Amino acid sequence: MENWVRVLLLVVCLFPAMVECRVRNYTFHVVMKNTTRLCSSKPIVTVNRRFPGPTLYAREDDNVLVKVTNHVKYNVTIHWHGIRQLRTGWSDGPAYITQCPIQPGQSYTYNFTVTGQRGTLLWHAHISWLRATLHGGIVILPKRGVPYPFPKPDEEVVVILGEWWKSDTEVVINQATQSGVAPNVSDAHTINGHPGPLSPCSSQGGFKLQVESGKTYMLRIINAALNEELFFKVAGHNLTVVEVDATYTKPFTTDTLLITPGQTTNALLTADRGSGKYLVAASPFMDSIVAVDNMTATATVHYSGTLSSTTTTITQPPPQNATPIANKFINSLLSLNSKLYPAKVPLTVDHNLLFTVGLGVNPCATCVNGSKVVAAINNVSFVMPTFSLLQAHYFNISGIFTTDFPGNPPIIFNYSGNPPGTSPANMNTMNGTRLYRLPYNATVELVLQDTGIIAPENHPIHLHGFNFFQVGRGLGNFNPNKDPKNFNLVDPVERNTIGVPSGGWTAIRFTADNPGVWFLHCHLEVHTTWGLKMAFLVDNGKGPNESLLPPPSDLPTC
């Protein structure tokens, strides 16, 4: 059965334009596989022995069932990142939030319908650091007969950006947690599983995109890295952005993309050179003092008829701290906001929330320096429960969580830390499994404010269960009296993962039209591990169509 599934997935991935793409049933076997990258061999956790894992194809309105069987020693869950999961929170995937994990030897079938979405998303493990190798793409095609709102490309290609670790990532984070210090960074970045021809292990070659002059290719680019925001460039070519996070955008052309972990971008590449080989580069962006893996992953755009011996045209990646380039890209993103694809921005707000996001320091008698680095939202470091929050909510089990998460910072200070020395003297955080409760269909404005307690830093924040609109963004401290006057309430970009700028803030709006328990967390896995996470509890509405569905019979137990 496993081999049959693997062949089927390969056919769908290679010929999406020729296949009906009504594949709805998938089988995932989570297994170990020996693989070689950067001149070192090690076993890694994979789905169906593939790294990256298989791409799932569906159409808007399809019902998707994925049976996941765990054959490894770790507990496993799979998150379908960006899928709305309307009333099907049991299939969302974050461990101990919406489900207990799939234990070794057990299976669970994720069952969800793709509603009102089309474009590129990703799936990945959502427990500990297993998503380093447990990840893959999701391609949602439009309904039959509905064209793209841009010229149809000649071909489509899934491009997955990631990280490669010589060490076992579970060992890396466990050692860091015990010592209280930051974990080591990855050893390389990858493009479709390979660091590329310019890596120290050139024998591995790299991903090669074969193109024909005059044709247009849609690159479905996914950042599946654990801890790195990445720039993406193709030497000698511009890219036209047409979609992010499975929502269409106003097309714009650029030579550099910025994609944070968890984000996706569809970009059109026109092969407007007669021949040649052109370097593709994925390099890190981080405009703070935090250590990053500074290796650039490379691939090649290879024109048909070009000799392999032809010299490759090189592109120079942006500097690691190229904030102006990052800001130019982010500020260019706008919703398409057409008649068919309107931007339904909430114009009135029921809940005004301000969440500070950042790092802190707590005492730790067993740690190396007598203290440990932690992360928090509104000074609360989230404590992971040992029982699923969604099950506790559905069955009204007390003692698992509280609903008193603060809607504003409990301590007011100079959040952005500028000038230096203005952060609070006490950098300790509170601990707790605290949720923020929302009535069904409530409208929410959430300002995410970076803090400079240790150092200002970028934070890609992902909200499960919802799309949201980025209505504002700025540097320094958010000013509730001035900044909302400049909000874009007409065509702001719609996303599921957004970057909070280093030393700045981002404002988002969404409608709480999906009952259940929904995780909000930093998609830098190290920050999630340290506690930069919380959850919203959205109550049922008035009728069955506004209520959470009952749990499936095969839901894993804790």
C-alpha cells in the first residue's frame, strides 16, 4: 500500500495540469530513512520515506482524508498549516492543543474540507522539532472551470525551502532546554531537500528547474524552515507575486522575495532569456543580534539546450540584515480585492487586543548560568498541557486551562526598548495555560508588539483556524491614538502567518467565525519551545452549522 501511494503522489506532483486532481484519500507512513546531506549520513524522520514529504493536491471544496500511521519512536501529529478547518478543529494537528499525539504504532485519520481557499499551503509535524524533516506542500487548485485571476502559467513547480541539521533536532532542543541557553543553529539551508551546488558537499548537486525560453512558470514557494526567515532570488530574472498563504494578491514584480517560516508565496517566473544557467538563492534575513545559520541554499534555473558545462550566472543574496529590502517586499503586498475575491476586512471591532511578544529570563537552579531564556506573550509563558485543550473544552473537563489570558500587557513599559536601558528591571515571566475567550462571530483587532527586553527580534506569528488581514505595521511602540488613522481597511494583505518587525508592531483583524480552540504562536520553533504561544477559545454559535463537530472515533488518547 505504501509503494502504491508513493507512486500515485509522484504522478500528481509531476503532471498537475493533466490529472483531474480529485485525489482525496492519502496515506502517510511516518518512518525513518537514511539520507545524506552535507557529506554526512544519518537517519531522519520522514513521511513515505521522502524528504521533503509528498505534496498533497486538492481542489477548493474537496474533502480530504489523510490516514497517518506512526512507525517511529516519537509521538507525532501533523498540522495542515493554513487550512481553515471550519468546525473540524480535531484535524488541525497541534499536539495537546486540538489532539493528543499519535503514539508509536498508532494511526489517526485527519478529515477536513477545503472551503473558500485556493493556492499553496504546507503541512508539517506539530510536536517538538520534528517538522525539521516532517513537512511538505499542499496545492489547492481552483474549482473546475474557474481560471486564475492572472495569465495561466505554462507549468507549476513546488519549491520548498528548509534547513538541514547534522545533529538530531530532538537532541538539539532537549540539550538546550536542560541547559537554559539558546540551541545551536542549523548547518545549512535547503531547496527541495538539497543545499545546492555551492554547498561544502557539492557532490549532492542541487535542485534544477528545467525551463524553455518564452514560457512562464509558477513557483509555489514554501518556507518550511524551523527558525529562519529567508530571502529568495533568481539570478537575471524578476518574479511576479500573485498569491500568498493561499490568497490572491495584486500582482507586483520584484527581484527578491521574503518568506518567513510557515508562509507561502506563488510567483511567476518568465523564462525571458534565450539560454543559460541561472543561480537560485535562499538566504537568511535577521536584523537583530540573534545568531542565524548564514549558509545560502542554491539551485539552478537551466534553459533547455544549454550545455551543462555552461558557466552559471550568479546572484548576490541580500545582506542578512537587509531590512529595507524586507520592508519593500512586505509593503508591496495587497489583497486582490476584486468582485470575485473581495477583501472582507472587519470594519468594526468587538475586541481590541494588544499582545507583546518577546523574550525574557527566568531563574533556573539546574541551568548553566542559574537562569534560562524564555519567551512570552503579554508576559505569560505558555505551559503546554498534558491533555488536549479542545477535548477539555468540548467535554467540559476542568483544571486543564483557564480563560483569563490578559488582553493587554500586565506591565506597561517602553516595549521596543529604544532608547536602551528602558526595559523593565524584572525580566521574569508568568507561567500558565491561559486562553482568551471569544464569542462566535466576534470581530477582533490584535496588535502584536515586539519587545526589546533581551533584544528586538522578528517574530513570524501564525494563527490557526483563521485568515486575518494585516491592517497596519510600524516601528517603535504602537500608538493607539495615532497609528489606527493610517490603517488600510480597503485592500490589506490577507494571511495566516505574519512577521512582527524587529522593534516594531503589526496590527491584524479577523472574525472569530470558527468555533474551537485555536493556537497562536511564533513560527520560529525555538521561540515556541520557550513559551511564545497562547490559544483562543471560540464559543459555538446559535445553531449546528455554527458549532464544533463531535470528535472522531479514532481521535488519539493521552
